[in-house]
Amino acid sequence: MRAAAFTELTGPEGVGVVDRPAPEPDAGDAVVDVEACAINRHDLWILEGDSAMVAADDLPFVSGLDVAGTVRDVGDGVTGVEPGDSVVLCPNETCGTCRFCREGPENLCAEFSLFHGGLAEQARVGASRLLVLPDGVDATTAAALPTAYMTAYHMLRRAEVGPGDLVFVPGVTGGVGVAAVQLASVFGAETVGTSSSRAKLDRVTELGLDHAVHSTNPDEIRGQVEELGAVDAVLNHLGGEYTELGQRVLRRGGRMVICGRTAGGRSEIDVPDLFLGHKRVIGSTMGTQQDLATIVDLVASGEFEPEVAATYPLAETGEAFAAMQDRETVGKLVVTA
């Protein structure tokens, strides 16, 4: 089978199509004919050499978390799926035995990691991590959901967002940002988001953003957000200086959930404002398989449709990463069969 592998950790030019043996399922596994696999900033960090999880000795490395397709074969003991099922993969990998795996939430597992290997014609996965897709949800749509939308959904839950809340999303035109806007609308919340691109803000406004702030200047952003009123929740996938900004615009008792570091891995916290204002800063990684199942059901019932910016054939996976690196698109980039 063919796979789009990282042959060098040098950016998009380091992607090449390689031949690999077709996988066979072990006990508890399923082999999926991959029809679509979305790419994420996580994959790009690996490709750029900015991740400790992959080194030169691991090359060639096949990434790709967000897999959707059709089950080709299953191993011994598999009962939840069968050949011919249309499925999407929850990319969470957990120990299955710790307190959090037993009682939830599973993404707190101390051995939590993520599946990699979806940028290929076939993928061997844990069968228990597959969700059968309802009628009307195709593979490309499903592949857009796991990382960005599951992460945003879990953040909204952690932030206790409800109808009428004002939710601030800095960097709203990124994958998690777009997902946060669409899902916040499903929750009945109002959103305000920022970007350096007016054109991209216009597109996210079409997808449901209520208030667009065209700026990257924290003081200017703060002023425009505060004109709307005190913020109930901040969904911060950027980190860096946007953590302090998010804290500043939060109301008393407000919640900020952080899931990323695109703008920097270090942030400043105003400790007196934190405790005097009864504010909460919450870390969050990915979501749970039940979160993903809920999102799939929301799509199937027509509550929202994930934004897919472009699709690329497997041979053009490098071009897909170049588009992500250029930051010119709004929505998910999906590699298709």
C-alpha cells in the first residue's frame, strides 16, 4: 500500500509517498481502508521537527490522526464493527486500566497518547476506537471532526458554556477556533473572535461568529471585547500572550480553557486577579470518545456541518501541509483516497 510519510523533519518538502506492506489485524484490531484523513497542527509540528515524540531515527514516519473510511478486516475478538462498516476513528490511545480509563474522563489517562498512521491507503487501528457512521455522514466530513471539533466540544463542556454566554475565541480562524464558533452556536452561546485576516474573519462570520475583531494587538483586542461586556468563557488554543489577555476580559467567576501553544508555550498570569476574581484557568487535551460520538450525531441531525477548506489526494499531502503552513485557509484540510 502507499503512505504519505515524513522522510525528513524539514517541513512540507519532507513528505514523500512510500510503499509499505498492507497491514493485518491483530486481536482486537481492525484494518480500515482510509478514504479521508484530516491533517492538524500537531502533524505539522512533527513535520517541522518541533515535537519531541518523533526524531530522525523514527523516519520515515506516517502521521495522521483523523481517519475515516471503510472497515476491510477485523481481528479476533472484535464485536463492535465488521467489514463494510463506514467508520471514523477516535484517535485517543489510553491504558484502559487506570482510574480515569475506568471512571472517566479517559483523556486524563496518565498514558494518554494519540494514534498516528492515517496518511495511508490503509490503517490498522484499535477496533474499540471506531464509531460507525450514520447515514448521511460521509468520510470527508467525518475526518474533519476528531481532533479540532472533539477538542473544541470538550473545551466548551469544561468551560460550562450555556445559552446566552459570551465566549471569546482568540485566533478564531484556526481549526479549533472555527469548531468552537460552530459548536458554541449549537450550545446557544454568543461568540467574539480575533484574526489578522479580514477575509478569514468574514468567512467565520458566515459560519456563525457573532463579533469579529480584526487585530492581533492585545490592548486593542481587549478594548473591543470589553465593549461587548464581560466574557463568560475563553477558549484559548494559542497560549502565549493570549492567556493574559483572556484572563483580563473574563468576568468574575469566568472560565478560561487552554488547549494549545501556537502563540507560545509560556504565559503570564495575574495571580491577584485570578483569586480575587474567582476566575478559573483549565487545561484541556483533546476530548473523549463519547464527545466524538455526540458530535457525529449533531452532524447527522443537521445541527452543523464541519468546515472543510480543501481536499488533497494522497500524493499531494506535502501541498496540504504547505497550505496549513501558509495559514491562508479557513477550515480543515483533508487528504482523500
